[in-house]
Amino acid sequence: MNKVNLTEKLSLINDHWNPRIAAELNGQYVKLVKFQGPFTWHHHENEDELFMVVKGRFRMEYRDDDGEQSVWIEEGEMIVVPRGVEHRPVADDECEVLLFEPVATLNTGNTENELTRKELSHI
Amino acid sequence: MNKVNLTEKLSLINDHWNPRIAAELNGQYVKLVKFQGPFTWHHHENEDELFMVVKGRFRMEYRDDDGEQSVWIEEGEMIVVPRGVEHRPVADDECEVLLFEPVATLNTGNTENELTRKELSHI
């Protein structure tokens, strides 16, 4: 039963869009990641995805029946992106984020490119 | 796709040990709750439970092969209590907490008493 200090763990991360595993429970991972710049448009077929901002802010862009939308997620805020929804996070400045999602979730969802991370390390 | 501001939601809670549902994803709830005083010793047969401190601090007491242990969980820290582990949170002063756990999780686990909350409201 080890506790995790979010800020301490995030201080060990020196890259962007490369999630680390901070905890596992009930078939889900808690991941920590730093965002900077725009990510890739994608969706997840079978997984809902929670984003919580630990430090900074980012903009979640997504597409629904009304077209392209966006919402700022500020420090201390979270958002759930339901499965199937096309989205991409964009961080104008570096942003520290906690993710909660099923173990099977691939960061780029239905897309594969240079940002895809298949082997995640623990932190 | 509505974002949730943790501090705003927590400011709506005026009681203790009464979790509210702040989000649902992948069969899990994100709950918000205020702790004050000692909770009930209990365990969960089938659910791991994550506690994250949004404001304040609390002490997680638990029992393992070495007997009774405890660890302070401070603001910005989290801990996972694995299924089967006897535990009880204790907050000397009011503490604001986020929980991640399966939808089926009962707050008092294998115990039922005046602190048990079966019908949770959304916040």
C-alpha cells in the first residue's frame, strides 16, 4: 500500500505525450502524462477516458453533431470523453495531466503514428 | 461532454462520509466526499479503491500481516487500497477526497451500519 504523490511523480517526466502508469486498480490504469502542443485526432472504440489537470490547462477539442467544439480544462478540473467521440487534447503550454482509463487503452486510439505509445513504463 | 471542477463540486457538499457521484466511466464511478473523524473498519471483497486528497489530509489505517499500520495521505496524494484489505480512513480535520472505484462499491464494504450509503446522488 504505497501512496503516490502526483507532483513528485510528474517531476520525473521529461517528455510529452508519453503516459506513465502510476497505479492500477479494477482493470484500470491511473496514468500521468505531460502534454505540450497538439495531439492527434482519434477516438477509442471501447473505452471512456478521464482527463484531470494537475497543473496548467489544456483545450479538449472534439467533434459532435454540431461539428468541432472545444472546452478548456483548467487546473483542478476533469472531463470524461465517452468512447466513440473524436477528440484531441491541445496544450499551448506544458500541462500536467492524470488519466484514468482501462488497461487496454491505447493513447492514440484508432490511429497509429509517431505519437503512439504501446509499451508504458511504471513511475 | 461537461467538465467537472472538483473544488466547486466539493463546495456543494455539507456533510461527511456521504459520497456523491461526479462522473461515470467504464463501469467505474468518480466520487467526491468529505471526511471528518474516524470511519468504519471494513474491506471490499471484489473492489480495489482509490483515494485522492483534493484538500486537507487524512490517515489511512489498515491491517496487514504485520498488524495495524497507517499512512498519511496529503493534498495531491493518492493511495489504492486493494480488495480484501481491512482499512478505515480517519480525518482529524475535514478533508476533501476523490474516489475512483467500481459502480458496485458500497462505502462500508462488508459492514453495514449508520455510515452505510446505498443510494448515492449525483453532483
